[in-house]
Amino acid sequence: MSQLFLSALATFFVVIDPPGCAPIFASLTARASAAHRRAMAIRSIIVASLSGMFTVRWLVLVLGDTKVAPVPVISWRARSTRI
């Protein structure tokens, strides 16, 4: 369970890039009140979570149907079958 959490957290930081998005969010909400900024942040997290969830489900369906082995597996099998 913890390995899955760490993997998901690492993926989150690579894909979403929170440190890179923070200045953009701060500049877009510079004149808003603290309560409004908090509400916008919560809404954006919900939207990102839902859209990410549906995107991942779609990718699993699309990539699961292709039945293509990754390149490292193909190259490993090619090396192991040499005579």
C-alpha cells in the first residue's frame, strides 16, 4: 500500500508540477480574498482529481487493448534467445 502511495505521489509531482503551478495560481488570484483563493484551490483540486481519474481509466482501456510489450521486455527476450 505504501509503495502504491509513493508511486502515485511521485507521478503526481512529475505530471502536475505543483511548484511550477504555484506562482501561476498566485498571480491569477493576487487580488482575490483569502476565502476566495481557498475556494478556487479546492475546486481546482477536485476538477484535477476527477479529470485525472477519468484520463487514467481511459488510458488503461486504450493501452490495455493494444497488447504491445514494452521495449525493455522485447530487448531482454531478444538477448536471452541468442544461440
